[in-house]
Amino acid sequence: MFSFLLRVLAVLWGLWMLLRAFRIVLARTGKSSPPASDPEQPQKMVKDPCCGMYMDPRLALRVKQGDGDLFFCSEECRRKHLDRPA
């Protein structure tokens, strides 16, 4: 029983070491994460004017209004905001 536990621990330790080595190699090649559009500027969150939810602008519904853009989390929020009386 004791030798079985030692073998299981040895296998787990070996897998853990392989994973660490793999992460180190990926970090050195720069392929561990997808490249950002601009590494100097982190992506800012935008706020839905209807419900107040914050979201990534790449995933939001964008509506150009005047000089700026409005961002919505869903088609429902976009419709509610655009149907409001001015």
C-alpha cells in the first residue's frame, strides 16, 4: 500500500514538473497569452447608459451618437435607450 502511494505521488510530482517546464517555455517564447491590441494602453471598460453594466467595448453593441459612441450590453438595453423620449 505504501509503495502504491509513493508511485502515485511520484507521478503527480512528475506531471507538476512538466507543467511548470511547459509554462516557462511558453513564457519565454511569448506565446502564453494572446497579444493585446496595444500593450501600453489596457482595455478600458465601458458603461451601458441604460442598465449601468460595465463591459468590454469589443463585446458591446456600439451606437454612434453625436461626437461620441454609446455602448450597450444587449439589444434590449439599446432599444430601451433609443425609444426614450428626448
